[in-house]
Amino acid sequence: MSKRHHVTTTINGEESDFLCEPRQSLLEVLRDVLKLTGAKEGCNDGNCGACSVLVDGVLVDSCCVLGVEAEGKQIDTIEGMAVNGELHPLQKAFLEETGMQCGICTPGFLMSSKALLEKNPQPDEAEIRHWLAGNLCRCTGYDKIIRAVQRAANEMAGEKV
């Protein structure tokens, strides 16, 4: 067993610390150490986006980031998306547009969509499709996901949906 490292970070707005081995991915730390199981392990090589989280506002595949790299960083996961029990507009839109089926890819799509809308609050369809190209889904149509992101963007901009 390797020497474990103490890491202090902020996760979903709350200070957190944990011990992890140097080889452990951020995904493993989130799921196995911190019991934040929203990010899913799909491919474990950065190709599917199921484990997407934000690190200091940058979208990353948590399977490709080491847990020790979280030191001093702000990590946002799907568990922090709803605030005080109120779903984020993206989460509501995914439900209303049925933008998910089995749910494995949904947290990654939501985190990627959130990152997009923080960068550009009113993306067009082409930009949404380009931005979400790193997220793979095997069981639903991407059109419903695109509509959900458009719906959330409009709602967040104050337009009546």
C-alpha cells in the first residue's frame, strides 16, 4: 500500500479533506472515499464524460485527474447542483424533456451543460452539440438532451418556456 496523502479542498461549497493514495483518481476519491456517487465510471479513460465535474470552474473528466490534484481546488459535482432541495433549471429541464433514461450519463451531461451555460448563457444548437460531444449516451436520443439545455438556457434568461 502506498503512502496516503492528506488533501484539503472545497467540494460543492463546503471545505473537505480526505486521505488518498497518489495513484487514486478524483473519481475514485469522490465515489469510494467521500461517498459522492453521482459521477459515474463509464470508460475510465476520459472518453465518455459520465464522470464530468468542475474543478475551479473547468470541466474535467474526474477519471483522468488524480485525487491529490484536488489540493486547494474548488470541486463542483452533481450532488451540489440542486440548492436547498430546489432542482437547478437544467435538472428540471432534463426531467421535463425526458433527456435521460438509465441515468449513467446524466450527471456528466448535466455538469457539462452547466459549464456551457456558465460560459455562454444563450448557446445555439450547434454550440450545445459541440460542447456536449465529449459525453456519450447509449440509450437516449441526443435531441432530447439538446432541447433540455435550450429550455434551461431560456428559463435562466427569464424567458417563458
